[in-house]
Amino acid sequence: MEEFKIVFTKVAEKGINTLDTKTKYKIFQCAKGLEASPFPRGDTIKKFKGSKISLYRLRVGDFRVVYHIDRRKIAILFITDRKDLEKKLKAFL
């Protein structure tokens, strides 16, 4: 089975650089897991409804990683605190 490739956007890189080392490590580990399976079982992945493109969110503790899948590439669009997700999603779309 062919693996996916993770790509961080500039917005995602900026967001992850504001986090502490432990949280960064957890997010990178979870993102790395998406390369093997972008749709793992469980409640950590959720597809957003009502957007023009297919957007997914990955739950990592109190943070949410929003990504889009395009062929064999997973684009990490942004990383935000769970409290700011709705506001950031509206600004993004």
C-alpha cells in the first residue's frame, strides 16, 4: 500500500512553532500516523460538513489539526486550540 505524504502549510508551521516542545512532539507523531492511514478508526478524526473542499480534523489533546487530502498528499492547513477552532475555521473558509 502506498503511503501518503504530509505537507505543512506556512500557517500550520507558524501555529506549531508557538507550541511547547511536548505538544509539538505529540502533533508530529499523530501527523506521522496519518501518512500510513489518513482515516484511522476511532473518534480522533472527524470530517467537517458544509465546506467546499473535504476538510478533516485530528484531535491531539486540547489542540486540533485541520487537514485536507489531495491524492497522496495530506496538507496540514492549520493547528489551533480547541476553543478557537470554530473562529479559525470561519476565517479560513
